Amino acid sequence: MNKKRLNNFFKFAIFLLLTVFLLWFSFKDAHLDELLAGIREANYAWVAAGVLLGIVAYFVRALRWRLLIEPLGCRPRLGAMYNAVIIGYLANLLFPRLGEVARCGALAKSDKIPLNKLVGTVVVERTFDMLCLIAIVISVFFLRIDTFGKFLRENVFQKLAEKGFSAGFFVLLLVAAAALAAALAWTFRRRLLKNVVVQKCWKFIKGVGDGLKTFVSMKRRWRFLLHSALLWLCYWGMSWVVLFAIPATANFGPLDGLVVMALGSFGVVAPTNGGLGAFHAITSIGMHAIYAVPETDGLLYATLTHESQMLFIIILGIVAYVQLFLFSGKKIKRDGA
């Protein structure tokens, strides 16, 4: 086993152990008999509605991603883009953050678009989504400052403030290390540019930069913003409708659904396999702290939401892989072709 494979193995093992630990932490104090009874008695019509909104969200994400790719002179098939998005979600179940590379690789294989340029478009997309998430969390903080605001103050801000000195020192150390690395790279730039590995890295970075320029050169920015709004509305709906599936949260309103979506987002972005464990822990603890929902009911909601989506991602992902290998030879449509 070479060094690269060994490093990947250790990374996978660490993420998997974290996922297993968080799953254990989430379920260790749960009343399993009540949880199983809740799963049996849940109203699955609402769970199905959440899954349907999830499928729509994947389609909207594919449409929006194509808007970022079009300035590169390519117009990929929508079916190929949808499959690539699904493959990305499936890959995240196997290895955290692998999904971004996997969906770029899938589209590069099916529609023959340079991988480095696709990575740049994903960087733009994810950066924009992160800004949207931050805006949503801030909005929810003020809209529900009596509940969600209190939860964040006690569980996030105060703990960060307690570790402020160490965090500040760590940031300062990173800045100093980056400055030193930049100075050394500039000093030995001529020698470095002759290195084959550095040349490949520079080519990759240049491709990423080309991808980042796509938003600036995008002709239909308003459509991109509209698709982004629709995407987050789908996420909001996915979180809200499943609340109606269980009695403990059936009376939650749309703003409460937005709060629960914001909570779940912290779990989804955690470095675990598809948010497993982290989503369950953060959602159940947050719903208990904010709404006094029993943690078993919060865990029931998280299980119904996450596992229903995960099941369909696995099914759709397998179908997408089959289609990728069957139809990957088709040529892409280029502007003016």
C-alpha cells in the first residue's frame, strides 16, 4: 500500500470512527422502544413529501450548476448533470467532502469537460451556498432570538469566547505560516516552476481560477439567484413537512421549520459520512433546547428526515452510476455546435 492510499485509509478510518461515535452518542440515551414505536406510527405521507422536495432540490441544483458551466463554452446534458449531482451526494455517504470531486469527475467522464474547470464552478457554488446559510442562520437568530438566539449564545458564542485566546493564537500562527510559505515560494519560484509536480498544480489552480470567473461572466445571474432561492425553499420545505409526520412537532409553523433547517445544516456540514450522527445529535439536542421537544422525538424526526433522504440517494445513486457507465461516451453539446 503506497503512502497516498495509506493516508486516504487513515482519513476514511477517522471520519468513520467520528460518524460511529456521533451515532452512538445520539442514540445511547434514547428510549429505543419509544423510537421504534414512533417509526411505526409516523405519517409517511409527510416523509414522502420531504423526499419529493429533496428530489426537486437535486434537479434545481443541477440546473443552477449548468449556469456556472455555460460560460466555459459547454452546455452539458441536464440528465448527465442530475446524475453527477446524485453521485456526489452518494459519494459523501462513503467519504466526507468526496462528493464535490466525485460529481465533477462524473460529469467530466460523461460530457468530456476538463475536471479542473468544473472544480472551480463547484467552489463558486459552495461558497455562495455557505453565504446563504450564514444569512439564514443570522435571520433565524433575530427572528427567534428568544429561543434559537439563546441556544446559539449558550452553546456556540459563549464557548468560543471562553477559548478566544487559544483560537486567536491559532489563527495568528496560521497567518504567520502562510506568510512564510509565500515568501519561500517567491524566493525559489524559478526553481519551483521547473518542477513537474508544481507545473501540474499550477495548471490545476489556473483551471480553478477559470471556473471562479464563470460567475462574473455569467449572462443569466438573475436566473442563478432565482434557482438558489428555489433550492433553499426546497431545503426549508424538506425540513418543515417532515415535522408533521410525528405528533410532538405536528403544530410547528413555517418559521419553526426554518429553525429546524438551520439546526440540521450544522449537522450536514460536519465532517461525517453524509452527516450521519452529527445531524441526529445536533437536531435532537437543538430541538430539545429550543422547543423542549423530548430528545427521543427529536431523534425520531432526525431519523425519519435523514434516513429517508439517504435511502433515495442510494437508490438514485446506483441508477446514476449505471447510466454513467452506459452513456459516458456521448459527446457534449457546445455553444455554436
